[in-house]
Amino acid sequence: MGEYTARRFVGLGSMERISLRDKKFSDGNGDVLNVVIVNAATISRSYYKDEYNPDKTVLPTCWSSDTQIPSNDVPEENRQAPRCMDCVHNIRGSGYGSSRACRFSQRLAIVKEEDLNYVFQLILPATSIFGEARDGNMPMQAYARFLRDHDTPAIAVVTEMYFDSNSTTPRLFFKPNRPLEDEELNVVSGMIEHSDTIEAITIGYAPYEGAQTSPFESTDGFIFSN
């Protein structure tokens, strides 16, 4: 029922990604995956002029690393507006159905519970980022607020990611599974600024602007503290 993969965000070559296809994780773990969120980029956005073609990997026409203005390396002729808020592609309905043609997303650097030394990239679509918690089901920012309210940094817990069974497109929810043991926390803390982690949260077609050294520092609720 749809796919959200690295096709829309071209990576830097060697980074392995977990994509969301038919409400399954591409690594073969089915519809539930336990991970630790090691680091994250700020929310970004991108616009594609051409229709989606699953057989082609293409660069976006215009993009923004801060959701406010086009990134510095967007060619002048491709910039759709001086500010994202003024862009016609930022209007609801400019995309499919009631969506925006310029899509929000967020890159995460994650490690699986069973192998804390190996970093994967996960790119969240807007539907997995925004929205309120309902019946215990939390999109990313609601999950961030939940952890903040419990004075818990994301890197200190195993997070369970699972699909919204009521959504026709891949949409993830998040919930804490268990706290990390001290030895596990030492391992993942050492991965925060690892080159693989930085690559995972980097926009492949543009230098990452304002890379964070703390998970979700710019997303409401996620503040890393030692």
C-alpha cells in the first residue's frame, strides 16, 4: 500500500537504509522493529516536479534543510520561492489529495536492539512525524514529548516502531520498550558522532546544515543529556 524509501532522498552511497514498504520494514523484520534512536536531523522538506517513478532515482527540484528557505545549494533556476511559506507547493492540495507537493521528512540514525554497533538510516514521512497521540499510539513528535515529560532521552531507551494498521499508507508509531542497560548505553553514546551516524542524518544531495550532536535537539521534546 505504497512506499517511502531512499528514492526521494538520495544517500551518500554506503549507508544502509530501512525503508517502509507495504507496511513492512525492508530489513525483513516485519511490521515491528525495536531500535535505539542515536541521532536525528532537523525536519527538512523537498519538492519534485516530475511524477514519481519507482524505477528511477532522481534528485528533488527544490529542497530545504530547515523548512524555511531553499537550501544554499539549490540551483537558482530551481528555487520555487524565496521562502517556503510563500511557495505554491506549500499549499494543502498542491500534492496528492489534500497533501502538500513539497513534503516534510526527517532522517534518523538508528541501531537495532540486537546490534547496537551498526547504524541504519530511516527517513520518516510527515505522517510519521506530526500528529497527536491517540490511544497510546504516538507519531514521532508526540513520542518526543512523552519522553521529555518522563525526563528520558531517546538514546537511553529501546524504542518500538510499529505501523498504523488503520492507515492506507506506511505510517509509524513509536513507544518505549525498555531502558538500556549501562553497557548498552555506553555503546550507543559512543555512536552519536560516529561518521556512519552523521551520514545517516545527512541529506545526500546537499551538505547537512546544522547537524545536531544530540538526538532531536531541535524537535520539541528530544533533549539529550548525559
